[in-house]
Amino acid sequence: MFARLTVTMRVPLTRCLLGSLRGQPGQARALFTLQDHSKKPSSVPLTKESFKQLRRGDFAEATPDDLSKLKELVKGRIETDKDDLLKHNCDWMRTLRGSSPCVVFPKTTEEVSAVLKYCSSRRLAVVPQGANTSLVGGSVPVFDEVIISTKELDDIIDIDADGGTLSCEAGCSLKTLEKKARKKHLFFPVDLYIREAQIGGVVAADMAGPRTARYGNLHGNVLGLEVVLPDGTVLNSMSNMRKDNTGFDLKQMFVGSEGSLGIITKVSMACPPRPKFINVAMVYTESFDHVLEIMRLAKEQLGEIMSACEFMDNDAVMSVKQKHLTMWGVPSKPYYVLIETAGHCDMHDEEKLKFLFNLLKDKELIMDGQIGPLNYDDPTFVERLWNINGRILTALSSTGNVYHYDVSMPHSKQYPLVQKLRQEAGSDITKVASFGHLLDGNLHIALQSESFSADTLDRLDQLITENVTAAGGAVSAELGCGFKSRNLGAHCKDPVEMKLMRDVKKMLDPQGIMNPYKVFPDSQ
Amino acid sequence: MFARLTVTMRVPLTRCLLGSLRGQPGQARALFTLQDHSKKPSSVPLTKESFKQLRRGDFAEATPDDLSKLKELVKGRIETDKDDLLKHNCDWMRTLRGSSPCVVFPKTTEEVSAVLKYCSSRRLAVVPQGANTSLVGGSVPVFDEVIISTKELDDIIDIDADGGTLSCEAGCSLKTLEKKARKKHLFFPVDLYIREAQIGGVVAADMAGPRTARYGNLHGNVLGLEVVLPDGTVLNSMSNMRKDNTGFDLKQMFVGSEGSLGIITKVSMACPPRPKFINVAMVYTESFDHVLEIMRLAKEQLGEIMSACEFMDNDAVMSVKQKHLTMWGVPSKPYYVLIETAGHCDMHDEEKLKFLFNLLKDKELIMDGQIGPLNYDDPTFVERLWNINGRILTALSSTGNVYHYDVSMPHSKQYPLVQKLRQEAGSDITKVASFGHLLDGNLHIALQSESFSADTLDRLDQLITENVTAAGGAVSAELGCGFKSRNLGAHCKDPVEMKLMRDVKKMLDPQGIMNPYKVFPDSQ
Ligand SMILES: Cc1cc2nc3c(=O)[nH]c(=O)nc-3n(C[C@H](O)[C@H](O)[C@H](O)COP(=O)(O)OP(=O)(O)OC[C@H]3O[C@@H](n4cnc5c(N)ncnc54)[C@H](O)[C@@H]3O)c2cc1C
Ligand SMILES: Cc1cc2nc3c(=O)[nH]c(=O)nc-3n(C[C@H](O)[C@H](O)[C@H](O)COP(=O)(O)OP(=O)(O)OC[C@H]3O[C@@H](n4cnc5c(N)ncnc54)[C@H](O)[C@@H]3O)c2cc1C
């Protein structure tokens, strides 16, 4: 018999996808390698030094006069102190460091508009910054761009419980929004990996996670945006309506634009009713074919209540500290599948999950798993199982250097690629661990070596880009291009699409002052 | 006790939102009035005659030489016979008639590209046409535009059951796609009102329905598009990946662009697992406040299995033929709510719906309703209940002239507007009937009069536009602007947004040959 689980969506909160490790920064084509978030920003080399081949754009340099003008425009909310600026100049992974002379904190759309108008008239380059948790270096200056933080734009505008919509300013954190939505029995449909991430940054980065397949992506869920264009013009595309077909849906251009087309100042989101009960099961199996068969049966049996289906291989799980595995009762098995349900009736959900578990056993698809009263009695069971998944990268990076890739691929081609990498990645790669969000074909591959080598990185970049592209996949599934993967797009995108991207950029930002050196490849 | 329902998603097939009626065509600001689909196209006045103030754009006229050149480019697949052309020149509602000299039927992307390249070089205006079911006159020529039909682009490219994706050419009908998806246990996430609609037209029109809240909108579900731009360039934005963040998501520009930016030739869609069981309940209640409370409780109790929640008022339901109402056991009640569930376990779904029904009774929110063994024994019960909803407009239009509006509004303001219209719509309005898709705040208002009057239409347009806009709603929820509502956008949209729309149009279609006289207001 199952004990009732009333844990309500606290699951992702403790999930941390990335952790600390040794390594060196600064590869132009790096998808990314993991660095040490706890490292002092001041110890990070300046990006302009690491990337000597990169040329500063034809922008003005901010003069003392500019700084006092900007200060005026944001009513004193400006930071110019070198030390205090460090955390804004340096990225979350501590691999990049810009040299911006200031960060401004506008509190209203009008102030954002005034700042951009001024910067535009002076041809000063700018970089929009939310919580600065970008993993691709999108949110930090490369040279001396003026940083525009949305931190002070933190008002909730409206929550319509009946309509299932929430509108707010861009600087509201996911943590706040989740809390506000929860109070109205709504679910804020963005995975809460990193609670401080701000909705403006989240929308600009088109953030996604394991539950995207269930709750939909941001292109579907964003109902309205207010955006300040590079010249300071305010584009009001706000709406709380779930259906509006009066004209082109222009706000879509800004979802995933990574700060290179304008500054998002307001967001309106569709929020579904909040599920009341979360259940989870971890099962062990012998082959990747079985993993896929488990996913199929889980979809068939759980249907609309399934909220995540995560796969991990032995190398991934066994990298987690043994004491944790023992404590949580996780043995060494070839493959693991973590299944999460989120529904409105605990009895029904448990019955479905239990039925699935027995079915998988009857069909001899699983060796065993964690489901049932023994573990369900523990109220933090759900969180602990997710913890394993969330600890993989941190664990791997604590014992070596990690090259991490986040790709999308058809399921049948995923594990063959992992196997191929085990054969062809080169002798310095000691471990190839993989795990993924099965519901949307999103695979994480972490290749461990003793130390970092630029040659290895280049080889891996090429090997993975070639194989993923040939399989019709995407080389950046979730994280975007930003600065680190800016040269990647051109390898994978149709040239016509690249040209159109440049046309859109030129139309909205003719001077190119918005977040330069990002998204677009260097040669363009 | 409930009998088991195994009806699988046949529900929307017979649903027909609009029907025949008397009336006159041709109001520039008309949202739309209902006309007679069974009317002979040849009896419909030419659009250029009905809209005398409209000026033909500065385009070339197709010469016999052009026609033979086009014929060559599409390997003979061209229609130039005046009679056979009629159904392509005339819209579904029989209100508009263009004077195109030809419709071409390209069979490959290359042919579409060759046709557009040619038309572009000759400055010939074109109109893309799918199944020509647009209700806003988007798919027919206004003057003598060349019609490019996607009918022959009808190949399925790939269905990935594991990934939950389907890719196909733009001319595939919803009926075909639904069938193909069903075979792989997938659900094609577009409401099947009008089975012949083609996926290219559906995406171009950003079609939506009562189940959009459950299955997501097209901006979220379209994963990839191939589009031929007005100059013949092929933009390949196809992808079967649910996650791809390498660069801007440009394909979004074409979702809802109503044929004015390019011709969609291929589409890739995310498809969820197909629900196995459909249940439905119809309940009767005393006030609109109760309607909303029923919706709230339904969301709370049914959660993820709810697939539609439709409201109808007495004027709407009582317009349906009495013999049907009697046959289906539907009494005269102030308000009706139709609740549909789609799930993976019949027992669980029925239990939830039954629990809700009893809860509504206990709380004295409903007077009665249709749920339980008596009606559930009838296998077509589901379809019949939907039929009532679907027959309202047809019924109303068979006994008078109907002015029909399709708006989005916050729930609390919906019925007050209907009441206001009853007071202020004028003495020639004999009935104001309303019904809507509660889950996304989409309200249909049908105002009946004895005969059509342009003055009344103008007055209603203004009354509704003002009230809906003031409430933060959208005056065109589902149907787009096309030709009929082209002057509407400017009334409701931010001028900056209108300018940006024009900039996007100019960027992609500098000569303006793509579907002219549509989407944009006349003065622009
Ligand atoms: C531990 C960890 C785990 C993560 N896991 C995931 C994951 O699973 N999936 C995922 O998708 N991401 C993940 N991320 C990346 C990151 O959290 C997301 O990209 C998030 O959306 C960034 O939000 P932010 O407020 O920090 O934005 P920032 O990092 O400040 O900015 C992100 C980008 O958007 C731009 N930007 C910021 N605000 C605005 C604005 N208002 N208007 C316009 N542009 C703006 C910036 O210039 C930058 O290009 C993870 C990050 C960390 C540290
Ligand atoms: C009875 C009835 C009920 C309806 N109910 C609804 C409803 O509830 N919700 C709703 O949203 N719509 C509804 N519609 C409207 C219509 O069915 C939809 O808009 C549908 O998407 C149109 O598909 P189609 O293939 O007929 O496209 P068409 O009518 O041929 O074209 C629609 C628009 O898209 C353009 N277009 C067509 N194909 C392409 C292409 N390949 N590339 C670029 N542009 C293209 C056309 O130029 C036109 O502007 C209804 C229509 C009818 C007749």
C-alpha cells in the first residue's frame, strides 16, 4: 500500500544542475565546461584578455559625464564601485569577466526607456541583466558595455485566478512568482531550478526543463510582453488574454532573443491549475532499449498526470557520493528511470503509478525500483530522488574536469551517440556519463577527464556537433547561445535563417548596441 | 453508476460553428456577419464592386504569357477556367469574391519557390490558399491576385511516436493528420472543427478552439516550419526537436501571419499522448456567477483531465430546434455548462466527474444536469451534447440575421457586457445570445435581428470594440483579421506594435505582393 504524499511541488527547488570543478576558461567554441561558482570573481581573467582575437565594436566609451547623466535618469540607482561591480561583470560560472564601468537599476519602464534612449543617442553598448545566472555568458559584458539590471522592476501587476494568468514586471524572481501563483492555486509553468532567476531573463533565455513537455514552453505560455526597444521606444504587447489573433504575434520575437533585441520590462503568463499531489518512482533496468520501453508504457499508463521522465546511466548515478546513494538506498544498476506524476487526486495518481510499476515488473522490463510504503513514508523521498539526478554534474565535477553538452536528439539515436563517444572521445576522457529529460528528447552528456585541454574540447565540440546535427538534433537544447556558444548557431542553422536573424537584429537594433558579441557568430 | 465511455475523440468532428443565413455582404469594419455557405459563388458580388473605395495595389496584371509561364513552373497544375475558379475566388461564407485569373497547385517546395520567384520578379500579387475555410476572407483574392493552393503539398514526412512529433507538408488536412497521429497513439493538438482545414492554413491563421487551454496553442506546439519567402527564398526552420535554443525562434513570425509574410510549405508539431477516454457532463445553473463557480470547482476537481468547459446561455441553447432539445433531453434553463474530460483511465475520470457533479449539487450550484447511466448508455451522448453547442449559430442564423463576435475578456466582465448589449444594442436587435470557451476567456456573442443593417453593424462594432478593449480583452480571439477585420487591428493595437508589424512586413515582403489588403488597415 502507498502512503499519501502531500509534497507540493517543492521538488525542483533543490535541484542544481551544475557545480564546481577545476578547469580553464576561454574557449571560443566551447559549448561550456564547468567552472567554480564559489571562485572569487576578481580571480577570473578579463574576457577581453582571454579572447584576444575578439575586437571591440565601434561603440562610444562611457565618460564621467555619461555616468552622471545615467545616474540622473535612474534617480541615483547606479553602481560604479569597482568591487561592487564585480558580481555584475562576472558570470555565474566564473569563466568570463567584463569591464563595465557601471550597472544601472531602473525602477520603471520609463526609466529603462530613458536609459536606452540615452545610450542609443550616445552609441553606448548595453547588456541586460536579470539574476545573472546565464550559463552561456549571455548576461555579462564582454568589454565595457553598460549593464542594465532589471532587479528593481519587481512588482506583481495582476493575478487572475479564473483566467489562469499572472502579469508582473521583468525583475520578479521565479521564487516570488511561484509563491504568488501558488496562493491562487495556480502553477507557474517554469521549472524552478534556479530560484533567483528573473522572469525577464527566463523569457529572454527561453528557459526550459524536464517539465516543459507537460506544462508547455514559453512560446506557448507567454501571453504578453512589454519591451523597451534599443532606441528607447516602448513596445506594449501586454495582454492577459489566452487568445488574441488581432495581427502578428510580435512578442514571440523576444522570447529567446537573449537580450539582443530589447529589454523586456513586463511579462504576462498563462498558468494552469496547480497540481495537488506529486509522486515519484525510480526504477532500474538493463538496457537503453528498456529505458525507452519504460517511457512508452509510462506515457500510456500515466498519460496526462506524468510531469517528468528522467533517464540516468550507471556512470551518471555512480558519480554521486556513495554515502548519499547508501542513505537513499540506490544500488548500482545499468540504467535508472525517474518518473514523476503531478495530479489532482492522490488515490488515482498512486494507483496509476503502482499499476505501471507492476506492469513493468510483469513484463520484466525493470530489475527493481523504489516505490511503495517503505520509502513513501519518508516525506522527503521525492526530493531525495530528484537530488540524485540533480547532483550528477556537481559530483562529476568534484572529481575531475567535465565537458558538458546539452543536446536534443531523437531517442533511438541518443545512447548510440553516448556509446560512440566512449569509443571515440579520446584516451584522456575517463568517463562518459549521460542523463536526460526523456519527454522532450533532451540529453545531457558529461565527459570527464583529469584536466582540461583545449584540443579535447575542440575535438568533442566537433564530434558532438556533427553527430547531433546529422541526427536532426539541436546542439543547444535549453541554454541558448549567449557569448559562449555564439559561434555555434552558424554551424547548425540554415544560412537563410542566419541572414534573417541578422535582418531582424538590424531592423530592431540598427546600431547593434544591444548585447553585442552574443548570439551571432564572430564573423558576422 | 456510470457506464463506460470508449468514444475516442470523435467529439469535435461534427462540430460546426457557423451556418447559413440571410444577410448582405460588404462592410469594411465588419467583424463578420454570417452568410450562406450553400449559396452559389457566382451569385456573390465581386469584392472590388462591394468595396468601391478600395484601391488596387500597384501590381502587374497577369498576362497570357504569365499564365503559360506559371503553368510550366507547376508542370501543368493550373486552373484558369472561370467556373472552376469560382470556388477559389469566393470565400467560405459567400460574402467575398475575387477575380483571380488562375490558381496554381505546386507539388513541391521547389515549385512554390519557383512560382513566388516568378511572381516577385513580375510584381504579381499572390494569395496563399489552404482549404479556403477562413471566416475573415483571408484566403481569397480581393482583386486579381494569383492564388497559390497548397492542396498538392500533402505528404506526411515523419511521425516519431517516442518523441511525440509529427512533420508533414502544409497541404495535409486536419482529418488526415488526426488519423495518422491516432495510429501512433498521439493526439494532434488542434481542434477538429473543420476537418478539411489544412495545417498550413491552420498555422498561418493560428487556429484555436475550446481545447486550446488543455493542449496548448500553436506557438507552443509548432516545432518547425519551412517557409517560402515572397522572393522565392526557402527558409528551412524545420525541426522535430521539442527543445532548440540555437538562435532566435524565427518560425514564430509565421504562426498567425495569415499568409502575408510567406508560404508555409512544411510543418512539424509536438503531439501529446492520445487520451483514451472522453467524458462529458452538461449542468444547468441559475446565474453567471454560478457558471464561474462551477468552472472553478471543475478546475479544482478535474485538474489535468479537463479538456473543455463551455458556457451557453438560455438564448443560445433555446435557439436550437425544439425537436433536438427534446430528443436529447435538454430543458430550458438560465445557464448551461458543458464539461469535457479526456484522460487515460475511464474509472478514474468518471469518478472525478461524478464527484464533481455531486459536489455541485451539494453546494446547490446546479439545478440538475445530464450525467449518469441513463444518458451515458447512449454511445453518441458526447457528440450530441457538443452538437447543441455547435448548433447555436446555425440555428440562430436560420431564423434571422446574425451579427457574430468572437472576443476574449476577463471572466467577470463577460456577462455584464452581454447584459449591456441587451440594453444598448438598439431596438432592431431581437436577441443577444452568448456562449464561450470558459477555459480561455473566449466569448462568442451573437446578436440577432430581423434583417441586416450596416448602421447597426457599425454601432455594434463600436460598442463591442470599446467595451472589450476597455476590459483589456481582444476583439479577435481566434479568427484573425484577414480581409474582413483588417481595419480592426489599428483600433486595438499599440501604434508601436502596428509600426513594427509594418516593418516586419517590409523586411520580408518589400514589394507587398504577399496577400495584399489583408491584416493591415486600409490607410497604411
Ligand atoms: C545551476 C543552474 C542551473 C540551470 N539550469 C537551467 C536549465 O535547466 N534550463 C535552462 O534553460 N536554463 C538553466 N540555467 C540557466 C539560467 O538559469 C536561465 O537561462 C535563466 O533563464 C536566466 O535567468 P536570469 O534572470 O539569471 O537571466 P540572466 O542570466 O541575467 O540573463 C539571461 C539572458 O537574458 C538576457 N536578459 C536578462 N534579462 C533580460 C530582460 N529583462 N530583457 C531582455 N533580455 C534579458 C541577458 O542579457 C542574457 O542574455 C541554469 C543556471 C544555473 C546557474
Ligand atoms: C465552420 C467553421 C468553423 C470554424 N471554427 C474556427 C474556430 O473555432 N477557431 C478558429 O481559429 N478558426 C475557425 N474557423 C476558421 C478556419 O477554419 C481556420 O482559420 C483554419 O485554420 C483555416 O484553414 P484553411 O486550410 O482553410 O486555410 P485558408 O482558409 O485557406 O487560409 C487561412 C489563412 O491562411 C493563409 N494561408 C493558407 N495556407 C497558407 C500557407 N500554406 N502558408 C501561408 N499562409 C497560408 C491564407 O492566405 C489565409 O489568410 C472555422 C471555419 C469554419 C468554416
